[in-house]
Amino acid sequence: MAAICNVCGLPDELCICQEIAKEQQKAIISTERRRYGKFVTKVEGIDDAAIDINQLAKTLKNKCAAGGTVKGRLIELQGDHKKKAAEVLRDNGFNVEVR
């Protein structure tokens, strides 16, 4: 049996809720210097509940070959991965702003 979208009630194959939500979101990517000179890449601005933030974080961590975490609706990646993270988010349909 096909999974049903919680937002629109259509099967996942026909659901466009996540695609619409991605196009309306503006992901903001920035870096921050932490203790001992380590960099952390932060991805924020993805507030829609229709987007699975944990799955998106997993994709980013795999593509950037880095560790990371999710804190609320903020994704943190270990290291300076602004360019690669922006590329991955654009490929997934997000509008991206790099700071």
C-alpha cells in the first residue's frame, strides 16, 4: 500500500506539497568559527513542517562527507562546506542564499 501525504491526502507518488514547500523556502547558509579555530556550516531558514529536516541533514552530511547535527530547524555541518551544501540544496529544489 502506498504511503499517504499528511498534508494533502494524496499518495506520495502524486504529492506536490514538498516540492511547493521547497520552492517557497529560502535556505540561508553561513559559517561560524568555533573553539580551537574549527568551522561549522549552518543551514537555516527551512521552517516548513512538510520538509523532513532529518532526511535533508542526512543527505547534506553524506554529500559533504562531514558529521553534523540538527538543532530544532537548524542544520549544523562540521567544517566549511558552504559551496557544496549550496549545490546540494539547489539540486534538491531550494532557493539558496550564501552569507
